[in-house]
Amino acid sequence: MQKFQAAKYVRLSYADEKDRESNSVINQSQLIDEFLKDKPDIEVVSEKIDDGYSGIIFDRPAFQEMMNDISSGKINCVIVKDLSRLGREYIETGRYLRRIFPAYGVRFIAINDNIDTLKDSNTDDLTMSIKNIMNDSYCRDISVKTRSALETKRNNGNYVGACTVYGYKKDEKNKNHLVIDEYASKIVQDIFRMKIEGISAARIADELNRMGVLSPIKYKKNKGLPHPSGGYADKDNAKWSATTIIRILKDETYTDVLLQGKQNTYNYKLKNLINKPVSEWVRKEDTHEAIVKKHDFDLVQRIMQLDTRTSPNKTNVYLFSGILICGGCGNRMTRKSVPYKGKNYYYYYCPTGKKNGCNSSNMIKESDLIDCVSENLKAYINSIISFEELVNSINAERINKELVNKLMLQIKENEILIEETKKYKAGLYENLVSKNISKEDYTVYKKMYDDDKIRLESAVSELHRELDDVMNNRGENFKWIEHFKKYSDLKEINRKAVIQLIRSVKVFSKNEIQINFNYQLEYEKALSILTENKAVV
């Protein structure tokens, strides 16, 4: 009698957890033991268990260990509960059954499917093929259902990630809702504050490491929180780095927005992730409590696009770095030191030069620029504060009422245009059928009407959102004023005030500069609204 050295192979995937009573690791092992009671020709020499692995993939640790034992001659028989435990991918499972196992002289037994490759009469090749196809189809069905469920959750504003971003944790009462992690959220706020003050990402990381603040991955491990594995930051000695800081500064999650569905796989058989276009991301606002204010987040995004060079051997960014523009060519101006009679004088100049297309020889003394910008900035802040006093003198309820009426009127106008577009499109088809227009003209006009309809429907959707904000007192009409009020007692301008209040400074000559303030469009729009409301007093 031929003796077989067998391996019991047990696999349990996450999808099987709902059916643990019949598919548990223990139950599978016990079923195999019961089957072998009257099989004296089979000796179990090892048991391989893959717990939590999908049957679609074959790169499972225990399965690969078993294959190594097979290739080294230690095993010549594999026993499983049923064919799906070996694998659910039709092609790869068939390859092991028909080519790899026979090549090594391995006997394969799937108990519940009555498959035993030693007994040809019990092993119908067609039956195995059909079972493989059914197992493959099962995986596809599970994948479709899972993707659909996740997509529904994303569209409903539910968080579906396995790990949360640093600063948040999962709500104990609802795992699909993010709540603030009190300690980590304070670190996130400090990171944004330091960036607004002009500190580089690398120096922020150095400061956090100096203070002994645990990096996000170490913090999560220390707290026993779910964390990503296998990534570049998943190291025992992981510290804060510029890359980690930048990733946090760019993450819109901190403003109460969920951006999900950024990656996908080609299909359920391939696990390599592909990046989806931004237009296909699922974006939902007001899904959780914000850690960072929206205007601070937007300010940081703009800061990161600016020139943030520091002076030699110093940590502070130059006062006007990144926002000073040549009025002649539009390029950034550069700071330089000019020594004269034992003293250093500082100037800003355009480095482009006439050889490279700049017709201006603009150069301005830093002290003169500071005086000019400081004077204009203080005057602008005072005008904003005066504007707020004027706003407060008018009934806010009436202002909102006027805004509601204005928005509703525009919505109605757009809806009328949408209906007209539908009628034109219907008439267009009738003209095609009647041969009053050619097929080419029909295609051109149909696209034009379709584009108009999409544009108008998008505008109506946005107007409804604004209307909802106004009616629920969530409007941002005058909230930006607080941004300037913080500097009402400004005595001397600094980098923080410049970067928060000024978008750009354009230099045309020593005596002519143009300052573009932050929220300037909002200010002009608010003045317009105020003027309209004063007219009806």
C-alpha cells in the first residue's frame, strides 16, 4: 500500500467570517481529522493555516510554505475541506489541479466535493471545472456587492477606511463616523499654525521630534489604534519627516470634508491599486467636526505654493517671499543685500533682466516697501472694521431675506432655461426625423443643448446649496471679516500678517505698487450687497 505524507490545508477569508460556524479554522481541521480516521495510508505531517486571506490570490504565506514542502519532497498529498479552500480563482486553481500537483505527484483531496485525484472514477474533470467556475463566480459576486456597498456608504458621507487620518479616531458608537482625537488634533493644529507663521515642513518635523512628539504611525501603535502596514512610515523608529508634515497640511479631511474613492483595482482578481481621476473622487462636506478652519487650510495651500526661502542660518522666511511680483514681467522678485560704507542695505529686484524679456528695471528698497505696505495694510484693516460696523447697523434678517429672494429668483430663471433647452432638444429630434436638418447638424446642436443642460443643472445645484446655507445661517458672507479684525491693533507688520492678509504685491516702480488683499472679492461683493440693502431702507 502506498503511503502518503499529507498536509492539511485550511483557509478562512474575511468574507467567511459571517459563516464562522461552518467555515472556522477549527471546524475545517476537525472535518479533515474525521475524514482521515479510516485512511491508514495517509499520514498528516503538517497543517497549514491561512486565516484572513482571499481565495482569489495564491500568494498566501501558509500556502507558499506548503508548496515549498511539496517541491522539497516532504509532502505528496494535500487535503482540504472543499475546493474553494484551495482557491476561488478559476484559471489559477485549475493550473494547480491539472499541472502543478500532477507534476510533483501530489494527491489532492477535497472532502465535501468528493474529489480525490488518486481515484479517477471519483474525479470528473468537468465537475471540477464547473465547481471552479462557481467558486470564481462567487468571488465576483461578493466583490460587486462589496464595491456597491462601499460606494453607497461613501455617497452618504460615511467613512469606510480601515485606518483614520492622524488627529481623528473612529466613533465607538459608529465605526463609519470620525471623531476628534483630543491629543493628536492639538498637534495637527500646531502644525498648521507653524506653517502659517512661515516655518518650513522640515523644520516643523525637527521641532516635533525635538519635543518628543510621537510620529503618527508610532502614536497609533502606542495607542493600539489601526494603522497602515508595509508602507514607508511603518518602521519601529519612524519619526516625523517633511513628507509626513506636507501630507497632513494637504489633507482636506481636517476641514470636515471626506474625500474617498481615490483608488481602485482593475477587477476583483487584481489587487494592484490604480489612482482614479479627481473627477471620480467622492467628496462630501460637513461629515465630521473640523480640526482646522477652512480659511486657515486654504491659506496654508497658498503658502505652500509660494517661495519660502529663509535667510542664511536663520529659520524665519523673508517678509515678502513669494508674494512680491515684478510689474514688468510678472515674475517673482528677489531680495539682495547691498553693502555701502560699512552698512548693509536690502533691496528687492527682478532677476529676469532685459536679456530674458523683462523691460523693467524695477528695484525697491526694503525699508520703503515695508513702510508703504504697512501704511496701506493698516488703512485697509480700518476700512474693513468700519464696514463691519455699517453691516451691524442693518437688520441681518432683512439682508438674509434679500439674499434668499435673489437666489430663488436665479434658481427659477435657470429652471426655465433648462425646460426651454429640453424643448429645443425634442424639437431637434423631430426635425431630424422630418429631414429638415442633417444628421451632422443634429449631432452638433444636440451636444450644444446637452452641454447647456448640464451647465444649468450644475448652477441650480450650487445655488440650492448657497440657499440652504443662508436659510440655516451657515453663509460665509461676512465671516472673513474676523480674519482682519485679529490685526486691528497692528503696530508693525510681520510675516504672519503679510501672508494672512495679502495675496500679492506688484511693483511697477519705486513710487508705484499695487497690493492685492486676501478676500478682496468678498469685500467688494459684500459692499454691493450692503448697498442694495441700504437702498431699500
